[in-house]
Amino acid sequence: MPPALATARTRPVRPLFARLAPPRLAGRLLVLGLLLPFGAQAAPPAPSTSGLPPASRIVAVVNGDVISNGDVDNRTRLFALSTGMPMSPEVLDRLRPQILSQLVDERLRMQEVQRRKIVITDQQIATAIGDVAQRNHMTYEALRAKLSGDGVSARTLIDQIRTQLGWTQVIRDQLAERGAISDTDVEAQQRVMEQQVGKQQYRVGEIFIPVDDPANTADVQRFAETVISELRAGAPFPVVAAQFSQSQTALEGGELGWVQINQLDPAVARLVTEMPPGAISNPVKVPGGFSIVTLQGKREFGRDLGTIVSLRQVAFPFTSALNPQAPTEQQKQTLEKAKSISASVHSCDQMEQVAKAASPTRPADPGPVRLETVNPPAFRQLLATLPPDRASQPLVSADGIAVLIVCSREQRNLASMSKEDVQRELLGERVELLARQLQRDLRRQSTIDMRSANGA
């Protein structure tokens, strides 16, 4: 399948992973879109230094709830696995302090979920696990086997999903209590935006790592530097943000969207104006912790013309990797099926029906695609020249075959924001502020007993 469909989308439509993310209250999680690099190797378990098995040692007690050494080990391995970080004992040891802090915060969140009697159903969990497996082109059983093979309990992923779904519901309930974004709020924001036309905007991603105790500042900074080194080595920023950022934007891969300098912390703003697109910052001290930021692009506010392509697609996966010199019988049959679709489908509605009947692994509608950002160039040329309502020839890749049809192409000012866009932006700001405030309150009101490394 051409990779551009997963990466070439643009505001106001989020990238593909963000369609599953709840901070804009869409209802699912970015962390569920993690991709597992199959080359990662599990590190051996740490040797026992006490009479208890290493996994059984208690490392923290949060309002009476125990966090064990095994909990920390499992989450650390899940994080390393999902980002492609090497699972050497040295790397895992550097990750452990921040992982433990994250688990403490998650325990507090889950306790709040339970206090409010919010129920996360087995079906919600099953749907989320299905998303993980689908994005990795795996069955649920294969996903469990992959996790197990790298020393990660499936319960670790399930617990993380359950907490994130529950916390999203907590924030949603809190927002409902405070009232909806009013038309007056939107109109006031639109008047402010009209005055900003032509000014520089920056598309920024963030990873926020809190410092809950000033005595731990140096440890948190060292951890942030470890994360930065992995990002600069190629670890995907959205996945690292989803796993580790304690900002509500974590669930959107750290995506802040297009912002102006006055919307950023002054220390972050100074860096952003000097960074080239694609750069990863050093740790930036901000109120409450450290931020790691990446600059994804620059533009003038209110001025960003682009060509938006609407299309429909159907994709058929191969059951094994393609060897062009020796295709399997299943691959030959898949190609014949794709050729038949290319010859018989003459509208977007038809393609949607074909895709629905095929139960594909990718959605029939990938969302609006910005033509200028599509790669590789040959695929960009196809989208630019394929006549509307004419199906493409089969597009063959190593893992499957796709057929697509262009529904429309139109020029848009992508920097303009509709009323709904403004509402989403204001809602996102409220969500972020509320989530941070509530997390701070939970920590302040709690009894947290941190144990030494040997569980004493």
C-alpha cells in the first residue's frame, strides 16, 4: 500500500493515527496505533538481589495500591519495544525512574476513574486491542505472542488502555460540568485570529515530562536526554509522545497543531523561532517540568494554499511477503481480483461498496490528502493526473495490493479555520489545562510511598 495515505493528510484533518485519539474527544487512543519493530530483542531479567523474586518486589504504594518491580519491567519493555529503543539492561535501567513516575500517575488516574464509578467494558478493551493488532498487520494471537516473546505481559497493554480510556471519560465528564464552548467564545477567538493574518505560525510537537519533586529534577532531565537521543536516532516522535508525555496532547502524538509564538511558553518560543523543521530540541525547562519539542513546519497565519485530494481505496494484504520472481498462488489470485476491480469500478460509491465487502485492513476513505506532501513522487503524480471516477491500475507493494479512485481535487486555503475548527482548538486548550490541574490535585491529595530499588 502506498505509504503516502498514512502520512499526507493536513489540518483540519489530523494524521491517520490521530483519528483514533481522544484528547479532541474522538474516543480512542494513539497509543493503540503503535508499530512494533520486529528487530528489537528482549534484555534478560535482572538478577535477584533479595529472597523475593525480582518481579514481586514492591517499588511504590499509591493510596494502598501496590506497584511491583514486575509492573515497571513490563511497562519499560513495552515502551522500548514500541519505540525501537534497544532493550539492553543499560537502556532499561535509565528508563525505569520515569516509567515508575508514569505508573504512579496512572494509578492515581485509575483510582479517580474507580471513585467516579466509570466502567470500561471488555468490549472497549477488545476493540482497542484489535486496533493495535490491525495497525501491526497482525492477529490478536500474533500480537500476544510478539509481546510475550519480548518479555511483555499482555496485561501491561490492557491496563494502560483501560486507564487511558477511563481518564478520557473523567476529563469528558469534567468538561461537561463546566459547560460547552459557546458561540460567544468562538466569535471572540475568531476576532483575535483576524488580527493575526500574515503573522508567522509554527507547527509544533511536544513531549512534556513533569517534575513532581524538585529533588528529582536532575533525574528527570537525564531521562529527557535519553528520550531525545532515541528520537534523534529515529524513534517516531508521535509514538514516544503517546507512551511518555504527561501532557494531554500525548494521545495525539504530542501534536500541538499550528500555533503562534504567544501561545507557547517563552522558553519554548525562543527555541521554535530558531529551529529548522524536523529538529528535536534539548530539554526545555518549563513550569512543572521539562518539554521536548519538534518543529514540523512554518507558515503565515491565514495563508497556506494547497491541493486537497479526496479518494477511496480498497487494499488486499498478502499472507506472506512478495517475491516478485516467485509470487505465491494467493498473491496471483489477489492480483487478478485487483485487476477486476480496476476494470469494473467507475465511481467512489462503487469503490466504497467493494471495500466494505472486502473487509480490508485499511479504511476505504483515508481522509483528505494534501497533494504537495505525498511521497514518493510517482504516487503524487498518480493522484495529480488520475481522472476522477476512474480506478487506478493495481498498486503492488511487498505486503499487498491496493486499487484507488480519485473523487475530487480542489485548491484550499488550509490555514483558514471554520467555526468547528475554532471550537476544537478551544476545547483542546481546556482539556489540557483541566488534565494537568486534576493530575496535580490527585498527587497533592494522595499518600505515595516510594520504596528503594530492592523493595525495602
